[in-house]
Amino acid sequence: MFFKKKLIKKIKNKIKQIKSRYNEKLQKERNKFTCILNHDIKTPLLAQIQSLELILKERFGKINDSQKNILNEILNSNYFLFEIVSNAVFLAKYENEQPKLKLENIDILEQIEDCCNMIKNFAQEKSQKIIIKTNKKNEIKLKADRLMIQKIIFNILSSSISYGFEKSNIEITVKESKNSISFCTRNKSIYMTKEKINSLFEDKKNLCDFNQLGMSLNLNIAKKLINAHKWNIIAESKKDNSSTFGFVVKK
């Protein structure tokens, strides 16, 4: 009996060692994949984007309207692909490292304004107007990780623009009450069932629909970061063709 127990213990230890080696190997492969995405794909994409922007600004000579239209289409495709790759890299790093929150008092209105400035060209391409509504004129402070809350706001806003109808308004509403702070974007878009909305936040993506993949990556990351802050998600779609995404922070 003694030798049997000793043998079982030895086998269990051996299994643990094998699992440990396998996990280490898997972690190395993940890190390798992240490096490839970050360097071998993002770097040339960024170079293309910067080159196209310079050409469209006619830094190398005049271009006609037809050429501008084609170059703008290529540039927008590169923007979209760069966002997907950036999100994939972020997800890989987040899942591998599980970064700790660096909480500080942040003005959410300031973060929203910064994100709107970063994404305004994307909205203009779809002839959309971004409108900010708030019940506070000065500032709304909340405890959050600065980089993560910017990522949350940017990703939700990007999804609202991407999935919203052309020539429509994207309404950003920020409210502060005695018990909570809420942020949400509202757009005009196709009605989605609860099942459809839930699927957008899941880890598994529909690779057949490239546009849905981009939106799903955005919302999946936003959900992870909202959960990390222990906030509540807002996600709903109404039959009047409006969708709302955001979060609520309880004080």
C-alpha cells in the first residue's frame, strides 16, 4: 500500500511537470504570435497609413479627385485593419499578463473629448455627427485606469460609428447622479435581438463577417475592461432602429 501511494504521488507530480512545461510552451507561442502581430503587421500598416495621408495632403504633388477617392478608400481600409490588429494585440497581451488597474481620479468628459478628436475623421467619412450631452458643465470625476477608460470609450464609440447608419447622429450621453455615473453612445442602426447583442461581446467571433468582427473585438475588449473596473455594462437595441452601448459606475 505504501509503495502504491508513493507511485501515485510520483505519477501526479510527473503529470504536473508535463502540464507546466506545456503551459510554458503555450505561453511562449502566444508571446511570439503577439510580437508578430505587433511588429510584422502593425508596423507596415502604420507606414502605409502615414504614406497615404501624406499623398492625400499632396505633399508629393497634385492628385485629381478620382485618385483622391481611390486613395481614401485604401486609407479607410488600412485604418479598419489597423484597428482590428491593435485590438487583437491588446487582447493577447491582456489575457497573457492580466494587467493591474492603476486607479486615479479622471475627468470622463476630458477623455470623451480626446476620443472624439481621435475618431472624428471616421465619423466624417460616414457623414455622421457626434453630439455630446451631459448634465454637468465642468467635469465628472471617477476612479479609473486612465489608459483603460480611454480604450473603453474609444472602442464603444468606434463600434457605434461603424454599425450606425450613414448621415445619422451619434449621441454620447454622460450623466452624474447622487449614486452613479453613466456613459453611453446611441446610434441609428439595424435592430438587434438580445442574443445578437450578447454574441458581440463573446470571445468567439463570426469570422465570415469582417465588419462584425471589428465591432465584436471592440465590444469584447470594452466588456473585459468594464468588468475589470467592476462596473455594469449597458447594451440594448430598440425596434425604432436605435442601439445604446455604455457603462454605469456605482458610487
